[in-house]
Amino acid sequence: MTLSNSQEGSLLTGLYALPEVLTSNRFYVDLLVDASGLVDAFFTECSGFKRSYDVVEIAEVTAQKWGANGTNYGRVVRTKIPGNTKSENITLKRGLTLTTTLWDWFKTIEEGQWSEQYRDGDIVIYNQWGTEMARYSFTGAWPISYTIGSLNANTNDFVIEELELAVDEFYRTELSSEYSAEASDLTYKSAQFFSL
């Protein structure tokens, strides 16, 4: 089947409109725990990124007639409205190393210095070219549990260190204009690549 120039143009325009679907294996967690710098870890897995509303159900009694003969008054009408927002806990996992940065952070909370231990961070997701395409920020994070993975003499798997964080807020942030322009350019290049 041969396409006319206008048909090819509309197909190409359709390709431009398709956003790239990001993969879950290209991410970076930016978390500053102490004054020495970023956490000395590359997390291999992150989960729990959820923000939701509490649902408030309101029941009102109206003056509507109801029933088989319409003789009953006071029909109950239920309405659901959004209540407060909340952010779920975030879980970070990495291979266990010699460094004790995450353990020390957890231990500081245990020793009662929790009010000074709130931290902010970002989760950055990249496309296949390594360009930042999405950024989520969390604020007021502090560790609520620290777990070491199971040990087994019959395997050679990595020992996993897991840290669960309670967070005050979790939200998506806008990309800077520099990243947005670069992302648009890559979308154009990928459309050219697929049109060849």
C-alpha cells in the first residue's frame, strides 16, 4: 500500500503526539541525609509512591417521595466528596554495603532526636537516552523501619537493605524549561527515527 504525502504527514504528526512510555528501571533517588552529601547508595528498588484522598460520605435526608406508591417521605441521598489528601510510606531498597549512613539515620530517630531528622528528596525518572522526563518530590521524610533481607547459604543473591520512610507530602514537580525543551527535541528525533 502506497501512502500519499498528506497521509505520511498525518502519520508522522501522530507519532509526534505519542509520548514516550518510561521504563521502571531508569531512575535515581536524590536524598540528602547528612551534611556530608548525598546518600552513598544507589537504590535498586523504590515503591509506595501513592497520594490519595480520604473519601467523605455525606448522607442527607431529602423531602422526596419514594416507595412503591410514593407515600413515604424522607429519602436518604448519599454523596461522596474528597476529604484530606495523604501520602503513603515510601520503601527504598539497595544492596547492603559497608556504609552505615541509613542505619545511623534510623538510629538517630530511635535516640529521640527525631525533630531534627526530617529530610526532603526527589525521585527522577529518565528516558532511554538518559534525559530527565519526570520528577517526583517528597518532603518531611523520616525512617520508620529498617530491614535486612534474609540470608541463605544456598544462594549467592545480594543482601538487601530496606528502609521505609514516612513522608508528609509526595507530589510531581514540573520539569525546568531546559529539560522540557530537551524532551521535546528527543520526541521529534524518535519520530524521525520511526518514520524512516
